[in-house]
Amino acid sequence: MRAVVYKDYGGPEVLELVERERPQPARDEVLIRVAAAGINPVDARLRSGEMKWLLPGGFPRIPGYDVAGVIEQVGSQANFQVGQRVLAFLDHVYGGGYAEYAVCTHSSVVEIPDSMTFDEAAALPLAGSTALQSLREYGHLKSGMTVLVNGASGGVGSLAVQIAVADGAVVTGVASSDHEDFVRSLGAAEFIDYRRHEFTSLKQSWDLVFDAAGKSSFKASRPVLAKDGTYVSTEPSLRGLVVSLTTLPLEKQGRVMLARSRKEDLSELVRLSVEGHLKIHVADSIPLSQASDAHAKIEKGGFCGKIVLNVSQ
């Protein structure tokens, strides 16, 4: 099979397209013929070595944790059928999504409807799980809460805005002014242009601040947290983990989250999409052979939604 690999840390140019042996599923796994693979900022951060403290070694690596495609082969303990259209949040620690075939434990795979394109499905698993778990599990989201989403136009942020709105929250989106119309179209009641106003210095407060961009901090956000408010960040760092532990007894709490691959969450994301509560915006679909260009685009930023790799081209 064709696969994108990197053999050491470095810039986007270390990604190369090679021929690799097709993986074989274990008894509790399925083999997916990948049509599209989602690209996330964490992929680029892992490739650059920025997060090697969290996930060292393991070369050569096939990056990517999001895939959508068709079941090709089923392990003896996996409850799927060959030919089913699925999405998966790959549960292998090093990923494996940027390839024509990927294996995944069946409990991290869900069927998708014919109405959902493979590009849309590939954009959903990791970003959607991050948004859903950050809001509901870490942020204890309830109807009527005020929620600020920092990075509201990005892959995680755009999904978070819609999930919060669907759950009855009043949402403020933070992004650049170029993306205001997009963020408001997702249901945000208020918008803040981060180039003009730093949300942490405003005379406003929110029950939940979700830093999907990972650009702020609990310390900076604490003044704008309501009583018993919570700050949730997607920025995995040793300092963030310390903040999570030390603020547990406090009224205002800071949390750093890492998304987990859970079937029930993937099913919930598909349900929200099918029922019209969640629109998946694919900013660009790039051929597998141009994965390095896709990573360069991720690192540059400035787009709305998610970038995916078209593996079937």
C-alpha cells in the first residue's frame, strides 16, 4: 500500500510517500480501506518533535488518527461487515491514518450514513471528540451556560461552537475578523476579534472558557471566569497538567484535555451531524502525495474548518 511516513523529526519536508506492507487486523480489529484521512495540528506538532516528551521514538511513523473509508477485512471478534462505510478515531498510539489501509479496534469505529461524504467523515473523529469531551466531560456543559470558544473558526473550535449551541449554551466565538461571518453562521451569539481585543481583559465573564486554539492559559483567563467557572485547554504540556491538578479544589478550575477514542462519542457526533446540529466544514482536500503541503498549510493557518487528505486519488 501507499503510505506517508517520516523517519525523524523535522519540517513538513520530512514526510515522504513510500510503499509499505498492508497491516493485518487482530481479532478485535478491522482493516479499513481509507478514502480520506483527517489532518490535525497535533499531527504537525508530533512530526516536528514539539511533543516528543509525550510520545518519543517509534520511527518510521505513519501519522494521522482520523480516517474514513470502507471495511476491507474483519477480525473474528469485530462486529462489522465487509463493505460498510465507516469513520474511525485510530487508537494506535502512533496513528497510521495517512495510508491506503489502516487497522483499528472495532470499538473505535462507527458506521456513517450515505449522506456523509468521506471527506466530511474524516474531518470529524479527533476534532469532534476533542470538542465534545472538552465541553461535556471537562466543562460540565449545561443548557443556559455562557461559553467562550477561543479559536472558533478552526477544526476543533468550529465543532465546539455548534455542539455548545445544540446543548443550549450562549456562545461567544473568538477568531480573526476575516472569519466572523463563518463563526456567526455556526450559531455564535457574540464574536470577538482577537486582533483588536484580548478576551481575558474584557469586563465580561463566562461559565466555560474553551481554549480550542491553545493560545491562552488558566492564569490569564481566570479573571473572566464566572464563579465556579472552568477553563479547558487542548494544549498538552507539563505545566498544564500541573494546573489541572492544583485547581481541582478551587471554585474556578483549569483543565487540560487529551481526547480519547470512544465509540459512544463518535456515534454522538454522527447523530448530531445527521440531525443537522453539526456542519462539517472541509477547507481543502489534498492528495495523499502532497501531505507535506497539507502540513505546511496547517502550520500557516488562516483557514476555516479542517483539511483532509484524499487517499483514493
